[in-house]
Amino acid sequence: MVGILTVASVVAGCGTATTAQPSPTGPGVLTLKDASPPTPGGEVGSASDEFGGATDLLSVWSKLSDTEKDVDRITKLDVNTTAKGSLYLEPKVSAWFDGFRGPFVYQELAGNIVMYARVKVQGRKTAKPRQKFSLGGLMARLPGSYAKPNWVSVTTGTADKTNQIEVKYTKDGSSKPVELPVKGAWVDLVLARVGRAAVALYKEDGGVWKVGRRWQSDLPEVLQWGMTAYTDWESYAALRKDPAKGNATQVKGTADVRMTVDFVRFLRPELPDYADPLNTASVPDEVLIKVLTPSGA
């Protein structure tokens, strides 16, 4: 497993973004002119992966099923083999919801992070998954949080409806998902932590960046940052109120997701001390997008 990367970070509380106006004694206003995009390189930049060669995937990335002795809910996982120049993941029936766990391939990183990826989520034999809650994308998770799961995610695929983005904060085993419509197969995703905020962004192919959600985050310094795909929540049936039992075995059903990841890039966001990323009057959406997306993305 890749070693922990360290940097200072500030995190606190839990909740949602506010629209309160900055005051003389509170946060200032960060303008688009004064905002800077995240910086590549350094320790966190070395965690990025373009998936250009069929190398030993697990020399760089760790599987949750290996590191925390979980059920291996992955049918197929490879790099530059099934999909040229990409990571390819097919999950078994699984779920990331409340206390339920699915597949997760990650690196352990610390501090303020921007995780930026380009993904395509399809059904096993169709353009879009047919089974409900068959999604794939990015997640940042508190290591070892089995009893009280804590994580944030931004995924795409089929939720209640097809062609959805799902942004989700799970705190102490209680998930609060929000679904947003999206067009096209390929989607750019950003999951980030900056100061006391966790943020999910998304961009449709050929579109513009949009803020999916800002959450007040009390996640700790070190998190598992990586990729997940899961499928067919309907098959959990009677197990839906029993995460412990559902996690202890492989649930049978109709797995219907294949995810292709073109790249994953890690960057450091830069935010002045006077700016509050949870306050939309202090850091408006267009400014937050500039702070959390690479130049030209």
C-alpha cells in the first residue's frame, strides 16, 4: 500500500453550505480574479495515474477487500487491458449506502486534496445500467470505519433513474444522497476537501463544471481516496435493514455495471485564509470551481 502523504489541513463540524453574507469580522469574499486553480506535482501529484500501461495495479492502488479483510466484490479489474489506456472495473452485486460496503480501490492521502477523474459508466451489455443504483465514480473514506461508516462520494450511472450524478455524504452510517441529471457517457468528476468543506463537482462531456454539493466535513486528516463501482441495490431485499449480515456475504442478484476510468489526478487546492468554502457569499460557485479544477479542464 502506498505510504501516507502528509500536509496540514483544517476540518470541523458537519452540515451544508450557507449563503450568509461575509461580515467585517467573518470570512472575506474571494473573487474569480484572485482565485487560483489547484497545483499539480509534489507528493500528492505522484499519486496520479494515467493508466497508460498494464502494470501491477496493486503496487500503486490498494483494494479494500485486501487491506480491511472485506468480501471481494470485484468481478474484473485491470489497467490498459480491457480498455486501452484506462482502468476497467466490473463489480459484483454491492452497495455503498448507510452501513453497506462495495468495492473500493484507493490510495491513502492526507490534507487538502482535489481528486479529478474522467469516467464512463455503462451497463454490462447496454449503454446505461438497467439495475437501480448501479453507479461508479470517486470516494473518500475514513479508514477502518466499519462500525460507523464515514465517507463522501460522487458517482454517475443509474440511481432511481438513468443518466444521474449521485453526490453523497455518509456520516456515522447514515447516507444522505442527492441525485442530479446528466447527459452523455463520459463525465468529468471532482471530489475534494478544502479547509472545512468537502465538495463534489461534475462536468458533462462538452459541458461546463457544476457544483454538485458542498458539505461541512469533520473527516480526519488521513483518508482513503479512490474509485468505486457498485450495482443492483434491489437484490438486497430483506437485508436492507441489516448491513452487518449484508456485508458478511456476497449477495446474489444481477450485476449491471462496467466502469472505465481514463485517468485519476491528485492536486492541492489553494484557498486564502479569509475565504470560507462553505459560504457561497464568500466563495461563489464559479470561484469554487476555479479553485478545485485544473487549468484548462
